[in-house]
Amino acid sequence: MTVPDVMMLFVTVLGGTAALLVVTSRNVVHSALYLVVALLAVAGAFLTLGAEFVAWAQVLVYVGAVVVLLLFGLMLTRAPIGPMAQGNELGRALPLAVSIALFAVLVTLIFQSFSGTTISLTHVSPAALGEVLYVAFALPFMALGLLLTLALIGAVVIARREEGEGPLPEPDEEPSDAAALREPTPSDVSTVPGRPAPSGEREVSA
Amino acid sequence: MTWEESAITLTVLLPLLGAVAVALVPKRNEDYAKTLALLISIGGFALSLAILVGYDWGARGLQYQLNVGWIEAAGINYHVAIDGISLPLFVLSYLLTMLCAIYSFHHIEEPGRPRAFLSLMLLLQTGMAGCFIAFDLVLFFVFWELVLVPMYFMIGIWGGPNRQYAAIKFFLYTLLGSVFMLVAFLAIYFTAPERTFDIVALQQFGAAGEFAAGFQRWAFLGIFLGLAIKVPMWPFHTWLPDAHTEAPTVGSVLLAGILLKMGTYGFVRIALPVLPDAAVEYAPLIGILAVIAIIYGALCCLAQSDLKRLIAFSSVGHMGFVMLGIATLTPIGINAAIFGMVAHGVITGMLFFLSGTIKDRYHTRTIAELGGGMLKTTPRLGFLLGLTAIASLGLPGLAGFWGEILALLAAFNPAPELVEAGWLTLFRVLMVFGAIGTVLTAGYFLWMMQRVLMGEPPQRWVDAKPQDVGSIEWGAWAPLVVLTVALGPLPFLITAVTDADVNAIMTAFGG
Amino acid sequence: MSGAAWLVPVLPAASALVIMALGRKMPGGGAEIGILSLVVSFLLAVGVAIEVFGANVGATTAGEGTAFVHTAAFQLAPIGEGAAIDAGIRVDGLTAMMFLLVTFVSLMVHIYSLGYMHGEERFTWYYAVLSLFTAAMLLLSIADNLMLLLIGWELVGVCSFLLIGFWWESKHNSDAAIKAFLTTKSGDVGLMVGVVALFGQFRTFNIADIFAMVDEGVQAGGAPLSEGLLSFALIALILGVVGKSAQFPLHTWLPDAMAGPTPVSALIHAATMVTAGVFLVARLYPLYSATPAAQATLAVIGAITLLAAGLLALVQEDIKKVLAYSTVSQLGYMVAALGFSYTAGIFHLFTHGFFKALLFLGAGSIIHAAHSNNMRDMGGLAKVMPRTFGTFLVGTLALMAVPPLAGFWSKDEILVEAAAAGGYTGSLVLVLGAIGGLITVFYMTRLLYLVFAGEFRGHGHPHESPPSMTVPLLALAVPSALIGLANLPVAAFQPYAFSAWTMHSLEYWQTHPIEFNLPVAAVAVALAAAGFVAGRALYRSQPLDADDPMRKLGPATRVLEERYFLDHLWTDLITRYIVRDTAGPVAVAVNDRFIDRIVYWVGAGTGRFGQRLYDIFDQKGIDGALHAVATGTWWTTARVRLAQSGNVQLYAGAMLAGVVVLAVVFAAG
Amino acid sequence: MEAVYPLTFAALLFSIGAYGLLSRRNAVLVLMSLELMLAAVTINLVTFGAIAGDGLLTGQVFALFVMAIGAAEIGVGIAIILLIYRNRASVNIDDADLMRY
């Protein structure tokens, strides 16, 4: 067990528990914070694998920007700060089964095909990475930039509020059309499938 | 492109272009659509007559042939031609469309909209005519499907009270059949020694016995289902009465006049020559179903209260005779079938025209409500109905007789291969039942004539004084009446054309 | 002349079309075209007859040569495999005879109808269909191949339908017309099967070729002639004969067919149409004489029919019904005769045609005068209608087979041939024929007295019919009386006699001579006399008053009769007790309640069966199955749809589960 | 070092992320679990890059690309969630079942 193995083991354990907590914690903000820990563990993993630049990029992008964005999301959607009621039991059985099965399959596959292969942990300097990035992958890199700007503009357009809209509906009172949405289930077989158009300004096509 | 080659394509494309032209007629003067449609249909009929005249009657094999690559990659080519078997039906389809164009000057059912109606009719004509000249399986299938769409809209929009039901039933039922047929076509394409959809080539493979017996059985079953639903043969007939009861008059005339014949034509052109061994295996089954159709159709006619539905069921009976002719796999049988197709087209087309006019004059088709005495209230209409009904029940000397008697003749001694397979007694029993069928047919037609034509007319109609046959109607019906009366004493008008080619095709069965 | 024979059927056909086209505008309503064309046809027929008979007589007197046959044909249409349908004519003795009979009787009916149908609303249509009918009958008699014969046969059937249902306003008439057409059409099934079978066997419709093949004992393609198939075909044809010539059991339509105008009954149901069946057998006689099984069937059916119909005629009150049943009985004679001898059968057909037409036209004139069909409203007409009475008497005597007249020579000939043939069927026909003769005389005497003797019981006062009606009666009376002599069974006269005229082959004529058989003739005449005496006794002194005791036997009337005629015990015993009081009513009971009911039940039964079949099997059964498929698909889609619950995570979960499963499969695979 | 270790770690992260994705009621938390899964993917990329050990460092380059796209995706995700929130006033996954039949 060399030093990197120990490092990797530690990072795995840390990352695993953090991820578990993200997924199961009662408190919304706690899971955001646990997410930070998990992503840091991932950065640690990169370091052990010698991808130094990727590790720091990971820290910078995910831990810095994404988690903050998620926190903003939580804040803006007025997610209940305190511990909230957990969903129904059925809601957890299927996902649990699926994820465990997924993990089992992945692990067996990994051990089947990759056991015994060793990787050389040569340290890759950011300079070498940069050199490759701007020569071989120049075009994809530029495309990536374009994609990011587009995503940015898109997000702004979606999230912007039109002038004419009324005030933000209070979370507790039931919006008028929400009731309309819970029409009876499609008991009448013969009509064409689709919902009767709800009242209010939006036309929901079948 | 000499006239020889381009003739058929021109004749088939004319109605298509006509349909587009009629549809583009401006809304303001909608009635111009009627005259335009009439001119186009007359033009189409004239072209088909030109082909008829130019056709070398005695000769055997394909004429006016044009074989041009269409989708080379898949071996599909635009192979159109005409021979003795498809010529009569080809010309009949143009005749009937022209007559329908004349008839629809005054008779378009209530949503009116002549532009839409007439363009659909011309589109239908392209599909029908195309089906009889296609010598490539895919081309045949394209025209086969093309026919469904206009007929669906004709029944669905201009039809009777529950037209939706009838239109959907007709469309889906035939489509279901054609799916099996398509699968069979593809199966044939892939198993043929040399990958082609060309019917002539496939016929040569069939004759040379290239297809294995087991394969032939399944391929024939697929094609049989597709065609049997269209004919319609006995268990698959339930769409026909509904479609006819709801269809507009012109729709019914074309549906009964030509569309049913595409099924039987398919048997003669594709099923029998390409898969001869399977044809021998299926022949007894087809024979039995045909005779059941004859007896069953006649019995159901006895139970009908609606005149048009009665005529629809009579079509089931007549097509039974046609299929009996085909089931015998003998040249006489096939000649009987083709003659029966044309005669049925003429007679039943006329019957549907008459029932349309009766509906128009008496506003009802229920026999009880008509109450009889039509010979007194509208004598000419009554006389025509009487004459056509008697022709339909197979009176010799009129068109309906030859189709039946020749089918019975063929059924008495079927093809040698069927005899070897030991089906001789079965076919003779079928022949006797067919003969009994003619009595039942006579029964329900005479009973209908008694209840509709004879007896004292109810006072209601005497007061209403419905108007007798008008000049437009005479124009639309005169050719049909002349044909009904002429085909009786002069059957050679059709058999002379079909005989050479039928003998050629039927050699595969030791005919 | 025989070359122009094809004109004989074509002329009436053309006249029918002309009448239909412009009859209404003609002064005589189209009748004159009909009559004119028939006169020409008749003259042509006589010309043809002279030539044909002359040739035949030449052959018989010279003792060698062949029977005259002239055929000419052209191909109508190829029907595949080299076979073809051709239209051709075959003129021989039989055709010439039928030409004479049909054109003459039809001409008489045409003239007669001028008076009878005067003032009819559809007068022109009547003459058009009458001409068409005559044309069809002539086509039938001249056809040289089976297909053309079948066409003529069915056209005759349709014309009879149109004529019987001439007054289609009343449902009774159209019912009778449909009954007639459908019964004959079901007989025609047999005809079709027969024709198809013969074609199947000989691959040709041409009658001459079939005769040649049968003589050589060979079938199509040289195969040896199969007796079984040939007798099957011929017996099938007999079914057609039974239908068309109203033999037992398919005879029920003929009495109902009296619903048509009387001249129609005279033409169709006496002289021409009903004899079509007999003509068919005569036309194919060489085939029949080659198959004993077919001949035996003919004899048996004929015998049964002649007796059954005779009995039924006994108790009819409608004068036309009596004559109708009498026709059925006489047809029975002809069919039975054809069981043994060609000449006897067709000679009786020939003579019967004339005197039965005369009787029907006479009856028409009586009905015209008495304004009723029922014999109750008649009586005492002899004085009032001398010419009708005179001609009617001639016709009746001929029918009764009273010696000098036609009926005697033809009916007697049948009994002689039956006796000569001997054997089981021969004796059956002889015995039944003799009894039949007695019954015939009995009911005709009854008719004579009821109509002509005593006082007029009806209302109004009858008067003689106009000359246009009585002239044809006189014209028909002449042949009814004299035509019998055409076939005098004297050996010296035979080569010039009727049998020579219409022989179909010289050998047959030579091997089957017509002789006179005294004992048989004597028995027949004796029976006839007995029948006449009994009939006269019963009806002379006491013509049918209002409540004829025919059915209910009031004790008073029978006591009266017994005292007067003790010495006629034998005639009373046989004729009255057995024949009139038991056999007659029983026959009617059997006929009306049994046979007629069957025919009705078959008709109505198929109607009801069709109704049930349609409602239950077609609509619910097959259509139901179709709908089941449709509703089935709706049902399944409704279930599957529920899976789309809208819960996004459920979808994601399902997808991931899918991925896992696929991974396992591929990993394992 | 054995290649198996980082790969197992990635598998672990991926499965836990999947669980979170399926069970969480709140849309934002779903996004978080999504992030975990993305992180797992990047580990895989880097590990496979290391296994291949080619000069082009494709593993790491692609890890970077994935990160960039992940970020863009999270941005748009949050924007959509805000939009749903504005219309439905709740981000609970069960309410947004407009696709229900």
C-alpha cells in the first residue's frame, strides 16, 4: 500500500460519506455543504492521480461557482430552511434498489475488466496540459467557450421576469390554476387523450 | 418517348393533374369545378379508348410497355404495361369516372363543396387506373394504398349519418390487409433468386419453381389476406355493407365498380402466377369461401330493409362467383372471373346510381317506406331498376349471366393439378351450391322488385309526385344500360380480349 | 327455306323491340306489329315444315338416307382453352313441329288478345312481352347447342314471370309470378348442372357433336364414355324438366299462374312454355335412349304426375284451375311417353298444344262473358254462346281422347307404347294412364255440364264474345279435330305420317313403328265412356247449385242420387265414391296442405333464416369479432397509459433500471 | 496504483448521485445529486487518461470539457427551476406533473 493508495482510500471514504450525507440529509443547506466536501474529495482524488490542473479547476468551478449557484437557487425558491418532511416511503424504495444494483454492476464490471491494470501517477504539469489544450484541442476549446456564453444567455433569458407579470405568488396559498391541473384521471376512455385547457393565460396543448 | 410507351402514363397522370387543377379552382365560381372535372374525365376516357383501339386484340403478352428505373437501389422500377387481363378494367374505370362526373352535376351530397369532392374523385381514378397497369409490386402497392385515402374522405365527409364509423372501419380494415400483403411482397423480393419487384420476372421465377413450397405457403397467405379483405371474401366482408350504406352515390359506384376488382385482379395478376404451388394448395379453401359468400350474401340480402345495403350484400354474392372462377385455376374460370368483374362493375354501378336517385327523389332508401308502386309513380326509374335487377340476378341475354355460368362450367372440372390433388368432387359440390346460389339471388331480387316496383304506390308518393329520370341522369346511365344489354348477347367484347393472355398465364396449372 | 329458319325467332324479337320503342304511338297500340310479324313467322314456319317433312318423308319412303338436319353456327365468344360459345341453328323435324305449333298458337293468342285485353292500361307492354316470349320459345326450339338452349329456356322463364305478373298492382298476382319464376328457377338449377356436366364430359355444347361422341361411345379427349356421369347429367336435366313442365312435385306454381291474363295462360301454360321440358328431352332423345336409368325416371315421374294432377282437377271450382291441372296431367302423359317412345311423346305434345290452347281461349271467352272464373256463377251458356260452346266441345272431346279426334290418336299411342314396352315401368304407365284417362273424361264432363247445362247462375246476362275472340277458337278447333289423323297407326300410311315428319333418325323410325293395338284402344274408350256416363249422371240432372256438395256431403243429395241410378252401381262405386268423394278431396288435401306448404315454407323459411343469419351471425358474429379487436386495443391502451404518471423521477428511475439490466445482459452475454 | 481504486470511488459517487436524483423531492437537491454524478464521470475520465498514458492527455482534457459543460448545465437547470417556481410556486417534483396523461 503506497502513499497514493492510502491517499485514494482516504479520499474515497471521505467522498463517499459526504455524498451520502448530501443525498440523505434533512436540512437542505447541510446537503449543499456536504456537497462541497464531496467535491473537494474528488479534487483530492485528482491530485493523487497527478492531474493537478484538473484538481484545481474542479475546486474552482464546482466548489466555487456551482455550489454557490445552488445555494442561490435554494434561497430564491424559498426552500424551507429547517428540516423538511421526508417524502413517502415508496419514493425511496425504487431509487435505493436501482442505485445499489447500479453500484453492484459497476463494481463487478470494473473488477472484471480492470483488475490488475496499474496506472503511472506521473505528475502532469499544467504547462504540458495547456500546451496540449491549445494545440490539439484548440477548436473544441473555442467551441466550449461559445457553448458557455450561450448557456449563460439562455439562463438569463429563462430566468428573467417579464414586465407584465403579477407579483410572485405566495408559496402557501394554492394558485388558482394548480387546482385546475389536478383534474380527474383519464377515466373517460373514448375522449382524445389530453387535459381540458386550464383557465388562465397559458394554453396547454395536448 | 413514343406514343406506344407514354400512352398509359399520360392516361393515368391526367386525372392526377386534373385533381390538382380542380382543387385550385377559385372559391367564387365553384361550379366551374364541375365542368372542369367533367372535361378531364372525358379526356381520360378518350385516352383510354385510344389505348383500347390501339390495342392488338389477338396478341398475347404486354403492350404499351414502359420500363424505367425508379428507385434503382432497391430494384424498384416504374414498369407499366397493359395486357388482355387489365385492359377491360382499365377502360371500365375511366368510363365509370366519366359517368360519375356527369352524375355529380346535380348530385353531390349535403356538404356540397364540389371542388374537394371532384378532385378526390379524380385522385381516386388515378389510383384505380394505376393499379391495373402496374407491373411492379411496389408500384402496385403504392396505387393500392393511394386509393384508400380519397375513398376514406369521400365516405367520411359526404357520407350518411354514421359515416365516421364506416369510413374508419373501411380504411383500417383494408390497411390491415395491405400490411400483410406488403410483408409478403418483401418476403418474395428477398427470397427471389435475383432481387426484383418486377411482376413479369417474378412470374417467370414462380413458373420455374424457384420459390420453395413452404415459403410459398406463407407468402400466399399474406397476399391472400390483403386481397381477400379487398374482394371482399366471406369472413372479411363486414366492412362492405357499412361502407356502402354510408358512402355517397358516386363513392359507392366507384367502390363497387372498380375498387372490389382490384382485389380479384390482384389474385389473377400476382398471387396465382407468382406462387403457383401455393395457389393449388389454397384453391379449395378459396373455392369454399367463395361459395359460402354466394349463399351467405344471398341469405343476408333477404334480411335487408335498406335498398342500398341489399345491393352491397349482393356484391358479396357476385364477387363470390368471381372468386369461384379464380379458385378453379382454369382459363375458363379466369375468363369467367374477368367477365364477372366487368359485368358486376357495370350492373352494380348502375344499381348504386339508381339507389342514389331513389334516395334523392324519395328521401329514403328503406324498402318498407318506399312502399312499392314505383312503376306507377316514376315509371322510367322503376323500369331501369327492374331491368338492372334482372340483369344482376343473372338472366341470360344480359351481362350478369356469363360470369356465373362460366364460373360454374370451370368449377365442374378444375385444373388437372387440382384433380390430381383429389379435389374434383369438392369442386363439383361447390358447382351445385353455386347453381343453388343463383336461385337465392333470383329470390331476393324478385322479392325486392315486388316490394319496391309492384303493388299500389302509397298515397304519400302519389301526392309528392317525385320527378322521373332527368336528362343528366340519362346521360350518366345510358352507357351502362347499353353495356348491360350488349354484353349479354355479345360476350366476345371481353372474352376475346382476355382469352389469349389468360391461357398464357394459366399454363402453369396444366390449363 | 330452312336456311331462312333463323328468321322465325328473330322476327318476333325484332317486333318486341319495335313495339316497346314506338308501340304506344301506333293506332293499334303495337298489336298490329306483333300480329304482322307472327303471320310472317308462321308462313316461314310452314315453308320450313314443308321442306323438312318432305325430306323426311322422302327418306322414310325410300327406306334409306338420314333424317333431315340443317345446322349453321358462328362463334359467339371464346371462353378459354380452345372452348367457345357459339350461336347456331339446328333445323330438323322436331324444330319444324315446334315452329308450327308455337307460331300458330301464338298467332291465335295475339288475335284473341285484341278483344280480351282491349282497354288495358299497359296494352302495348303486353304485346311487347308476348312477342318476346314467342321469340324466346322459338329460340329454344332452334338452338343447336346447349348454352343457347339454356338462354332460350331462362328467357322463356322471365317472360312468363312478366306475363303472369301482368296485373302487378295486386300482391296476389306478383306473388304468383314470383312463385312461378322461383319454382322453375329451382328446376333450372338441375338444368344448369346438367348442361355443365355434359360440357364437362364432352368439352362442347354442340348437340350434334355430343350425339356423334355418344354413338362412338367416347368422351372428350377420347376417353371411354362414362355411363354414370352421362346418366347423372341427364337426370339433372330431368330436374329442370320437372321444374319447367310442372311435373310432380314442382307443379304447384302452374295453378297459381292462372293469375295472369287468360290468353297468357293459353299460350304459356298450355301450348308452349310448359312443353319446353318435354321438348328438351325430345331434343336430346338419342342420349336418353342410350341411358335406361333416365328413361325409367321419366316414366315414373310422368305416371305419378298424370294421376295426381288428374285427381286435383276433379275438385276445382275455378274453370282455369281445372284446365291448369288438366295440363299438368297431360304433361305427365308426355313425359311418361318419352320414357318409351319419341314419337308418342312429341305427337301428344303437338296435339295437346292445339286443343288445350282452344280450351283455355274458350274458358277466357266464358270468363269474359260471365265476368267470373268460378263455375258456380256459370251454367246454361250453351244456348247463349253457341260458337264458344261448339269449339269448346270439340276441344273437350279431343282432350277426352274420343276416337276420331286428335286426343285419341296421341293419348292412345302412349298407352300402346307403354303396353309394347312392358316391364315394370311400362305396365305402371299403362295402368295409371288408363285410370288417368277415366279421370280426365270425368272432370271434363263435370266442367261441360257445370258451365253449359242448366240455367245461368251468375248475375248479369252473358252474351257471345266478339268475333276477334271466337275466330281464333274456330281456327284452333280445326286442328284439334283433324291433327290426330296425321299419325294414323296404319302401316301403309306411316312413312307419310307425323312420325316420319319429326323423326330424329331413320333407324329409330324403322325400329319403332307406330301400330294400332285394338285391345288397349278398346279398354281406353270403354273407360272414357264410363267416365262420361258417370259424370253426366252426377251433373246432368243436378248441375252445381250454390252449395255444390263437392266437399260437404249433405245426406239429402246422396239419397236422391242413389234412388235414380241403382243400375250404375259400378260407375257410381268407382267414379263417385273412390274418385270424386275420397281420392279428389284427399289429393287436394295432400296438395294444398302438404306440397304447397313445403314450397311456401321453403320460400318463407329461407327468408327467416336469412334474417336470423344476418342479425345474429353476420352483425354480432363477424362484425362483433371485429369490434372486439377494436375495443380490445382501447382497453389495453387505457391500462398502459397509466404508466405515464407524470413523475419525472419515475421515468429516470425506469431508465437507469433499464441501463443496469442491459449492462448485466451484455456483460453476461 | 491499481486502476480499480479510483474507478470504484467514481462508481460509488455515481450510484449515490443516482439515488439522490431519484429520491429527492426538491428540484435543487436533484441538481446537486446530478453534480455528484458528473464529478464521478470526471474521475473516470482522468483515470482512463492515466491508464492510457498517451501524450495527448485526452483524459484530463475531456475532464475539463465535462466540467465546463456541467457548469453550463447547472446554470440553465437553476434558471428552469426558477421558472417552474414562478409558475407553480413550488419546486416539489410531484407537482410538476404536466406530462401526466
